[in-house]
Amino acid sequence: MKRAALYLQDAHDLRAGLADVQYAEKLGFEAVWQAESRLVRDAIVPMAAYAAVTERIKIGSGVINNWTRNIGLLAATFLTLDDLAPGRIIAGLGAWWDPLARQVGIMRRKPLKAMRETVIVLRRLLNMERVTFHGEFVHVDGIELDVVHGRREPRDVPIYIGATGPKMLALAGEIADGVLLNYCVPPEYNDWALEQIAKGARKAGRTLDEIDRPQLIVASVDHDREVAIDRTRELLVQYLAQQPHIAKASGVSEEVVREIQSILGWPATHEQIQRAKHLVPEDLIHRITASGTPEEARAKVKEYLDRGATSPVLYSVGGDVRLLIDTFSPLLHPEEE
């Protein structure tokens, strides 16, 4: 394994996260991706903080949605981040999910077309072009990133699409620099997912090898394997209830999902999670996450890499982030083992 990345969401203190990212950089991690999923933690503020306290590590949004920031603001945001960390920023975009989008008044109509228009115009703006574009979702009239004080050259900000379903995977293969493969899926899911990415790549005259394919992986690591597994169970019970597209990709039965949903509200409370977590079978935990001892976690991550992921993006579930980094950093420097 030559590459590894850290994934931070909302389970850890923000200031502690700064030190964790510095530690990951010191131990050879290539990137840190900051989540923006539920209504809990914005991605851009932590990304700016990581950029300010590091020198080498890449910093990605993993992922922000393409509905709630207009295209001019979105481009200006990534321009600003690139000013903090030139050449180290990754724009990770996703189509969001229901019911959350619906509950804040966003109707995710034609998500593929909306994503295509976003990527096309965002790339042109970051290339410092003057852009007029009248699509179905994106309308701009002669706008540009009007930098007066600072760098005027095109910005090296690769665009990745977070994708799970076949059409979004194919779109990522066609128009994006990379696809951020989802977590909570079994390794064999990648065989099918890479076929979809390759279809899109061929449409654009590209090959699969030209599309970077980092993959989010739940990696609950503890020297006590039962502690690690229980932490994952608490995470999965929320995702199975709230993100049905992940439940479907994970192969979880609709009956189990419905039973979990009958217990969990939105947002789920700690008490509801504790009541429902027993419904998550242990075999599912081992099938779709890297949970257990450090040795077990490393072995499971290797399965995803063997199935075509180019880099693990490791999500420490409520545990010791430093232990997670220590678990995988030796694989980045095998000559030091």
C-alpha cells in the first residue's frame, strides 16, 4: 500500500482533529477528507483549518453537495482554500440524499444533469475562464473569479464525485478527475462499480486507469475487538436507517432496515441507537467494514485495494484516531517494518 488518507466527520473534537491531521501528515498519509453529510459539521471550515496547520497533506471535501452553494460561491470557496494550500485541495462533490435534502427544501430533480452542469462550470471557473453557461440548473452570465490581489493563474483543484449508484459512477468516470467510492459496501461491490466507472471513462475517450478511485472505509480499530465491533454497530444502525442507498448497496434486507427505521427517529437519539444496534448482524459488520484488531482491519482494507480502490480513506469510528493512523502508517513505509 503506497497511499492512505484519513476521513474525519463529526465524532471528534475539531481542535483535536487539527493535531490528528498533523500526525497523519508526519506519518506519511497522503490526504485528509472532511465529511459534510448530516446537519452537524460544515466541511469548509475544518478544511481551511487543516490547510493552515499543514504543509504537504492534501485536503478534500468528502463530500459537499452541489445544491446549496451557488456555482460562483462554490468556485470562490475552492479558490480561497487553494490560496491557503496551493495544489493541495480536492473538490469532492456529491448529490446529497433524501430525506435530508427534502427536509431543508431541496428537490433533487435530475441529479445527474445537475452534477454534470456543476462540474463543467466549476472546472471552467477554477481555470480562470470567463464563463457564460445557461443550463437547466446552472445559469451564469459572463462571470469569472475576479482576483485583483493574488494569483491569477488557473488553479490545480481536481474534482472528485462521491458516487454509489451506476449512473453517478458512470458520470464520474466521464467528467471527473476521480471518484470517491462509498463506504459500508462489501469489497465485491467494487467489481461492479469499476465497470460503471469504466463505461463513463470510455465515453470520454479515457481509460479506468486515468480515474483516481479512493474509497471510504469504516475502520474501527481497537486492541479489544469487541469494543471496535460495538462502535461500528452504533454507526451502521444510523446509516441503514437514514441513507437507504447505502443500505441497498450493502445488501441489507428491507425487513431489517424497516425494523431499524421503526426505532430510530430523525435525528436519532443516543437511546434509540442503543435500542436498535442489536439489529445489525455481526457478519454484516465484517462484510462491509474494517472492524476489529489492527491486524483484522489491515487485512480487510487490503480486500478493497485488491478490488480496485486506489487508496483507502479511513474513517475511525468514535475510537482512537492515533491508533488508526499507527495501524496503517507502517504499510506506507514497508522498508521500515
